[in-house]
Amino acid sequence: MYLEQLEYILEVAKTGSIINASKNLHVSPSGISQSISQLEDEFGVKIFSRSRGQNTVPTYEGELIIKQAIQIMMNLHNLQEMVASFSSLNKGGMKVAAITGVMPFLLQARSSLKADYPQIDLQITESSTEDIIHDVKKHNIDIGLIAVNELIIDSDLNSEVLLESKIKVYVNKNSLLACNKRVMPQELMKFPFIIYKDDYYNWLTQELFRDLGNIEIVFTSSNVDVIKSAVAEDIGISIAPDYYMKNDPYILNGMLIPLEINVNNKITNISIQMVWSKDIHSSNLIHKFVKYLKASLQ
């Protein structure tokens, strides 16, 4: 039995005629007829009842064989699609953008992915939350990784929470605040701030001190290392998610002390979310990349 024989009997069953099947498959009628006869001899049963001037009709046994043939061809098609997806995964490309805090995890995921699939072209850029969402909607990037305090609800976007975290205050080990485990927002008003330059952190500081007045901001920066260094030198205090700082050298050597903020958890809870356009079908490459990314976030 050959796959082409199954293809012939399916086309004959579909069209009801060897002549019509031959036209659709671009095979001579005699070729199809001989091939089906060989299959019938091999099986020891008649698949079609054939009479001159009438349609070619499946026998009872033929109907059962045709049903199995349909399933075989469907399984073959699924196998071919799966193999094709492996090829596209090995040679595919993807553009990902992320906020600064997620970059170390993203780079770790990229290294693991490239080690297993070296031919993949994975382009990574660092950007702000607002710009990432804009670029995802415009299809300039395939995936965006952002930090927000609630699930993204946008008619143009799909989103998935990858990690839950909490915003904390980070102070110098010699700060008057360092002896506390939790602090009130009004206590923080007495100290100058160094703020990460991002729309989310602008919103966060406004929410924390909404009813308390303006805080003193020494400077803002999109360079996380500069901010940590400034806090370590006791120039000011800063806020950051604990997922990003938990294994930081400044924390491990005791130079910076993390403090919880005694405020509504809805303000200080934060989630790392992956966003992608609803117009874009999730590819096998994207699914594979997300698997590596989740492993790096553990």
C-alpha cells in the first residue's frame, strides 16, 4: 500500500468518478484505476462498485477503508505541520522589548534558547512601558515585557502574568530608616528620592504621596546601576520591585536595606507581564521562548 493509493481512493470517493478524480489529480484514469485495483487485490476486498456510465460508489468495505484512509491522511498532514514547525523554530526570528528590570532575566532566557537553537534570530531591545505597548500594537515587536500593577485590559492586546512581586523602598545601611522593616509614606517624605525614569514609577510615586504633598527628587535616571550606586552613597532613597533586587550585590553585602511600605497592597503589588498583539498568532517560537523566560524568572 502506498500513500498515493489512499489519495486516489479519497478523490474518487469525493468526486464519485475516476474520470473526475484523474482531472483533479492530473493522473490518467487508467493509472488511477490500476492503482485502486492493485490495492483491492492487496486487501482482498472491493473498494468501489464500478459500472459503465454510472458513478463509482464505495462498497460497504470500501466505506470503512475510506474512513480509515481519511484519518491516515489527516495524521500525515498533522505530522508534516509539526515537522515544518520544528524547521521554522530552528530558523525563525523574533523581536522582544523589555523594561530595564526584566532585562537580566530576558538575557538569561535568550542565552538558554540560543544554546539549544543557535540559528534563531532573537532581537532584544530595552524600552519604557509606554513605548513597548505602542510598538506591540504597531507590530514593531512581537513580544513586550512590562511591569504594571494590574492586568492589562486592552482590546488590541493579549497579556499573561509571568511573575508577581512587591515594590519596596531601598535605603542606605546607615539611613535612619534602616532599622525599620516597614515604613509609612509620610516617613519617607523626609528623605530625598532617586526615581527610575519610567511611566509606571511616575504613577507609583504619585499614588504613594497623593495626599501628602510633593517629595524631594534628587534626580531621575533610566540607569539602574547609577540609582543603586547613589543610594549606596546615601544620596537618597529609591523604590524598586523585590524580584529585581533580591539577589543584587548591594543587598547581599548589606549596603542597601529593603523596607516594606505600609500602604494599600494594590499600590505596591506589581506583576511582570508579557503582552502581544491579538492580530498575531502565537508561533511555536514564541511558546518556546516563554518557556525559557519563565525558567529564568524562577
